[in-house]
Amino acid sequence: MLAPIFFVIAVIAVAIYAHRHAGTRQCRWREDRAGARGALMKYNCVTCGAEAFRAKGKPDRCLARLNRPGL
């Protein structure tokens, strides 16, 4: 009787865990040292072509939609 309830809870937990980083799953950031500006390092996304300048580490999400106009 309790087995189906535990199964549903397990499926929901796995789905939440699998989709927690869905925004960055497609982006692969690469450091571009030639494009650095002082303390800011330049990062290019190999997948979507976005560029970002960061002081500490690569971006944690996709930035491709920031420069595109909406409808």
C-alpha cells in the first residue's frame, strides 16, 4: 500500500535533482585570457556564443538571452 506513494516521491525527487542546473547544462564556458580586461577574465560559451567578463570564475548560467530583444 505504501510502495506506490514512496515510488511517486522518489520519482519527484529525482526529477527535481536532474533539473536543478538545466539553465547551464547546454553552456560550456571557456576562458579567453587574451580578451581579459584588467582583473576581469573573459569567458566565451562554445555552445551559444555568449561572452561574459567575470572577476571570479566562469558564469553559472546561460547568458545568451540577455542581449536579444524580446517580442
